[in-house]
Amino acid sequence: MICFVIYGMCSPSCITRLIRNAGYADPAACVENIEYHPERRLDREQILRLASCTYLQEAHNVIILGATGAGKTYLACALGMAASRSFYSVRYIRLPDLLVEISVARANGTYRDYMKKLKKEKLLILDEWLLYSLKEAEARDVLELVEARNKVASTIFCSQYDTSEWHENLFDPTLADAICDRIIYNAYTIQIEGESMRKRKGIPE
């Protein structure tokens, strides 16, 4: 399906398709509804700049850090939605699910095609980033992915752990250095503070 731009107007059906294909965890998320409570310490100007999608044109990454329930997933999906509305391809996936999909692709002989497809996504959102320690094969797959996307496309990483703690979950120091070097030094970082948004809204953890 081809998306047409006519006199500055874009096809609504194309946006709908892009949003559907992205597989957002929260398809209702949008930048306009982000809550800037003082205790969250969110930089409104930074988020609005990211929502303009300039970082996608520059192939920079975004790292969103915060405790469980802080709203990392919502913020990532909101930025993804801004990208979809600007006609960029987006894919949202939890890292544990991604590793399963990679394993299945390797088993059925479609590994290279699958990794090539991931490389083509203009924005990849990896939620639950390094929630648990990776095995060697998983760490090597992650390295191949971040290497393929390095300076070519953007990735949003949502993590409970500060970047200084990532090494512990990346199997060994050599792989950890290679992976982190391709992510951290090319990224904008958002740290979400404050109490759980689920608690604030009365949603069970």
C-alpha cells in the first residue's frame, strides 16, 4: 500500500495501518496526554523535541529509565505514536518476546530475513530492556541487532536499570561494552522519577 501526500495532506488510512502494525502496548498513548507532575521531573521541552521526530532523521536512540509503574511504556508508546503520525514505521516489542522471535526465526531458517526486517524499522521500541540477565546467544543476537541499526535507525530502550547497571545483564564484559557503546553514546536519556503511575491512578501492579 502506498501512502500519498496531496497538498500537505496525508492518507488517514496509512496512519491507521502504521499504528496497527506497530503493535503498541498502549495504542491510546499520545504526547498530548503525558502527565508532567513535578515529582516526575520530566523535561517537557525535551519530550516535545523528541515528538517532532528529529531524532529519527538523525538515527539517534532514546533511553527511558524509571522504576516499575513509572510510565516508561506509556511514554515510549506516545513517542512511537508521534512517529507513526509522521509516517515512520514503528515496531513495539518486549525484549523477552523479541528474543523468543529471534530464536524461532533461527530454528526455521528465517533468521537473516527476520533481522533484516527489524533493521528496516525506522523506530524500534524495546520494552523491558535487560529485565533479566541474557544468555550468551541472546547477548550476541542483541549485539547484531544494535550493530545493524547503529547510525541507521532509532531505537527506544525502556529499562528499570540505570545504564551503569546494564553490563551486569549482558553476559560478559566484552559483549556488554560492544552493545552499550552502540546505544548509550548515541542516545537521549529520559529519567522518570516519582511514585508509580499505576498507584496514582489506582491500577493494580
